[in-house]
Amino acid sequence: MRPLSSLLQSLVIPALIGCIAALAILLWAPHWVTAPQPLTDPVSGESITSPATMAAAMAGPVSYADAVEKAAPAVVNIYTRTLVRRERHPIFDDPLFQRFFGRNPEPDQRIQSSLGSGVIMAAEGYVLTNNHVIHGADEIVVALRDGREANARVVGTDPESDLALLQIQLDDLPVIQLASGDLRIGDVVLAIGNPFGVGQTVTLGIVSATGRNQLGLNTYEDYIQTDAAINPGNSGGALINAMGELVGINTAIFSKSGGSQGIGFAIPAALANRTMQDIAEHGSAIRGWLGLEVQESTPALLEALDLPRALTGLIVTGIYPDGPADKAGLNIGDIIVRINQQSADSARRAMNQIAAVRPGDNVQIEFLHAGQQRQVSAVAGQRKTVAAD
């Protein structure tokens, strides 16, 4: 039989250790033993962290029907008709031929039809589409989702960005809403248009990339890349976000077969809207101009100029006399390293950056002249508009 003192010792010591451990947990890790209190809305008092709410937030929207219903009425189908004259063989104009076979009738004509899409941007009836959709058309018909149709007039075009502005005369027109936030890679987007003439169609994807250029599609390229299916007939249609707001104008696809292969390109809505406003007010796009030609630096060129091979910049290869760059003091052979506090490492990006400046604005240019760092302020001029063929 164990002594009483030994029995008490075997009971008290474990109990004491357990009390100390419990006290430590309550002091330093109370969340181990207390359930988290759900957050509540201060106005309604309803829980905003219920399991159902949190699961729905993590899963994302089940349907994008609300976004489509908001944007789709402002997306239109565009039908164009072009009168094509068939040229006859010169032998028909030969007098000897006409003597024996008579005069050949005048060259016959045929109607060539094409289709595309567009977006109603303003209640005044302004419709934005791609220039290649309406280029050379003799007649343009805009068909709305509600069944109404109207002939459109061309307000102006900008072939360098492949945009065209039309206007129709109809009442109570639906107008699309522009997105206000920044577009990020991975954002969900939907393409709305009229592919292959089957009627208004919606496809879903994400933003695959932004700022795509050097594709050889247009002079000014700053495309959104998406894997939302874009097919012939989608050109000029809307690329919208999950809230039904316009983020881009569908323009082109990368395809060897002519069908969608998951690589489509859209003009950012901000750029398209600015071009639309310029055309509406001035009849053409307004772009900044510095009057210089540049070439991206390469290690070989830098070595020839006795400059560090690791230097990145744009080598000035041409200066327009009395142009903004000439007046600012730049010379052939100078190396531009920064434009408006942004690195000048891409000729295409620099061209887009300068084009975005309004004529009359100051452009800060940092450059190297004979190996010496310099900085000047050039007053941007206006680039001459390139007319459509």
C-alpha cells in the first residue's frame, strides 16, 4: 500500500501542470479554444462571413448574364455593301473586233457584301468600329439588337490605329459604359460581336497580356491579348469585363486557319475613346510629334560609338529640320535614355508614348550627347494624319 503523501503527490503535480498549461493557452493563444466571431454588416447586422457567403466569394460568379445584358444592347452588327466594277478585256475596245462582233456592253457591276461589329459609344449615335470593317464601303447599315436598322455615315477614320467612327440617326440608343479601373492579366473578359454573320454572340476568356505591339498590324499598336474566341465578323465588337463595362474594341486574331485559336487582340477602350473624341471634334486623330527618327541601341552600335555595351536607349538617326526635337537641341547620334521619366528602351513604345502627348505639351527628354548626360524640354508638335488608301 502506497503512502498517502506519495498518492497526493502523484495526483497534485499533474493537475498543477495541467492548470499552468491551460492558463498559458488562454493568455497566449485564446483562439485555440474560442470560436471566431462572425463579422457583421454595421447597418443591417447581417453576417458577411457566413460559410455560404465565403464559399460564393471564393467560387466567383456563377453567371455573367447580368454583364452581358448590360453591354449587349450597345453592340451592333455592321453590314457593308461595295459596288465592284468588273473590268473587260481591252480587245473589246478594238475597232476591228467591234466591226465583226459588235460593241460589247459596258462593264457589269456586282455588289460585294461584308460584315462586322461595332459599339455605340454616345447617345448622339456615335458608333465605333474598325476601319477595315467599313473601308471602301459604298453603303453601311447598322443593325441593333432590338431589331432596328439605320444607314450610317462615316464621321472619320484613323487607319493608323484601325478605328473608324460612324454616326446613325435613331432615338433612345443604348450606350456602353467605359471601364474605369486598370485592366490586369488574368481578369475575366467577354467578347461580343457577330461572328460569321450568325448573329450576336458572346464568348468568354481572360486577359492574356497587355501592351502587345510589334505585331505588324498597324502603325500604333498597344493591344490587349485575350483567349476569348474572336472570329471573322467580331471585328469592331466589344470586349467587356465581368461588370459589363467596355475594356476594348476587338480588332484582330492570330490564326493560320482563319478561325479562333485562342489569341485575339483588342484596342484598349481608353485609347479607342480618345480617338473617337478626336475624330468627332477634329475629323481625325490628334497625336504628338517630335520630328525625329530613332533606332534601338545594340551592343555592336554602342561599341562603335565607344559607349558601354550594357547601355539601353534609342539612338537618334534622323532629325526633321525646325521640328520639335531640332529646336530642343537634339542631334543625330544622341542616345535618348528617358522620355517623361520613363525608360526609352523600345522604339515602338516610345512612338506610342509620344503619340499620346497632346500637341503643345512639354516632353522631357534625357539623353547622352558625346557621352555627357543632358536633359531638354521639347514642345510636342502634331503628327500629320495618314489618309486611308
